Amino acid sequence: MTDGEGLPLAVALTAGQRHESKAFEPVLNAVRVPQRRGPARRRPQRLAGDKGYSYPWIRRWLRRHGIKAVIPTRKDQRRRPSFDKDAYTRRNVVERCVNWLKECRAVATRFDKLAVNYLATVKLAILQRYLRILASADP
């Protein structure tokens, strides 16, 4: 999960044959969204995802938590007239973050045999991204 600027906020690791939507709730529960004023929100205001996240249980969960879903419907589902195409175009920020992480050789090739070691490698790559952003922000 990333913020609107493409900064990674949370990561979860699942088995290779498992669908990524199974990690949806644990990842969202791990995030605190920073606010310009006041305390950090526990949840984002909107969540963009691809068609792989177009499940009724995900939409219900988002509605229950006051999060606007920006998820297109699959072909086998009824179209939703409230779908915000303009907000969905900003989802490319997430794809760019994933592609950036894949540029890290150890993340892309997954040499680590243990999941805990691979997750640590991914988190180190995320830390490296934050440090680069902080270093480039210094005058």
C-alpha cells in the first residue's frame, strides 16, 4: 500500500499461489495516514485498486470503515455509476512504486528462501527509498 505520492506505507507477504486480496485487511490495519493538522487518521479517505479487488466483501469492508472505493468492476459484475475515473488514473503512482521496488535486484529475484528474510529485504528496500527522498529534500 502506498500513499498518493508513491511512498510505501505497508507491506504484507503471502504465498505465491494466494490472491493478493487476501492481504487486504492486514495491510490496511497496519497503516496510519498522516494528516496536515491534528492526529493521524487510522484509515485513508479513498482507496484505489485494480479489478482484482472488486469483491463485494472488500467493498462492504471499505463502506463500513468510511473509505470511498475507487475500484473498477469486473466484466461479470454490475457497473457502478459512482466510479470516479479521474481518481482511478492516479493509481499509476502505486504501479510506479511497485516497479521501483522491483528495480532492487534482491526484491525482484527473491533469492531468500525464508519468507521472513524476504520480507526484511522488501522493508530494507522501502527504507532505502525513504532515505533517498529525505537526502534529496535537504538543501
